Amino acid sequence: MRILVVEDEEPLADAVARGLRREGMAVDVAYDGDSGHEKATITRYDVVVLDRDLPGMSGDELCKEIVRSGALTRVIMLTASGTIEDRVEGLSLGADDYLAKPFAFPELVARVRALARRATPATPPVLVAQDVELDPAKRTVQRGGELVELTRKEFGVLEVLLAAGGSVVSSEELLERVWDENADPFTTTVRVTVMTLRKKLGDPGIIDTVVGSGYRVTSAGRRAATDS
């Protein structure tokens, strides 16, 4: 999932970004409202973690702009004030959630994940293709009942491909959904990651290369895995 953190306290913004990246998310950072607005206009984010008190465009105005755009992006607002009045005001601007500072990082992660699920089309709790099962909540991948150890990027690529349900996903889209703005679009990062992912998943292969278009999984099941 792709996240934007807009926070003018740079140490806090960087700490939040590092923590979310450790959770397997692709995270961009903006330190003021104007750059946050620019990034949100250019890139489709699943969730924006937005401070209300920002230099330049205010967090309130940026929230209204995101809502006004009609994007599926969800917004969680951060503020130093946790009064009921402030919460009501923040939510009335169109924010989907509201978290007062200081906050517990695990709570932020849980709220971001919950909002991200609302920002994308509904997918099954477990994604399946042939005998490969990926559980987004547990962050686990199994093949034939055996755990497969993947890096965060490999997991992210597989999750996007499985969620596509057999449709072709371009390298550009994988780069946008799994990496962040610091990724070089002219590198072989996606190709190399897919190559190592294929090796770890083993045979028979489930990831096809569609020349000139991207990648897709074969026999992808957009269904929940069952015990049967």
C-alpha cells in the first residue's frame, strides 16, 4: 500500500515513515502543506497521515482538497489537541479518522491498515493462486502448506499481483504501489524482485511475464482460502 505522511515536525515525520516502511508499506513524506498537496495530486495514495497544523496550505485545507478531488484516498488527521470539539471538526472536514498526539505507534499502524482496506476494492482475507496462499493480515505466504520467507518488497509485489486476480500489472504500477517516490523508474528493481520472488516460490511457476505489458499470476483465485 502507498502512504503519504504530511507532518512539519521532521523527526516525527521521518520516524513515522520508517516505522510504516518496516510494516511493509511504501511511504512518501512531505514537511508542509504545499508539497503534501503536490504529492497527493500526482500520486494515488491509499492513506494520507495528515497533521492539522502545517506551514503553507493548512492540514484542514489539504484534507478538503483530497476529499473534493473524489479520490479513494483515506485521511487520518493528527493533532496535538484531542478534545471532542477538535475531533468533530476534523471529521467534519472529511477526514476518515483522527488521532491525538502523542499516540502509540501500533495504534497508528492498525488505523492506517484499516483505512487502506477501505481505499481499495474489497479483496478476500486470504489471496490464493494454485497452492500459494498470502495472508495480508498475518503477513505470511505459504506454498503447499509450507511457509515461504519473503522480503517486504517481494511480499508487496506478490500481494499486488494476487489482488489483481489474473489481470496484467505493469512494472510501473508495481513500482508505484510497492516502492516510494525515491525509487528510480529506470532501474531493473521490479524485474529483479520478480525474479527472486519466482525462485523462492519454486515450481510450477505462478507468475507470467506478459511481454511489453507487465506480469500476472496464473489461476489467481479472488476467494478466501478455506480449511477444506
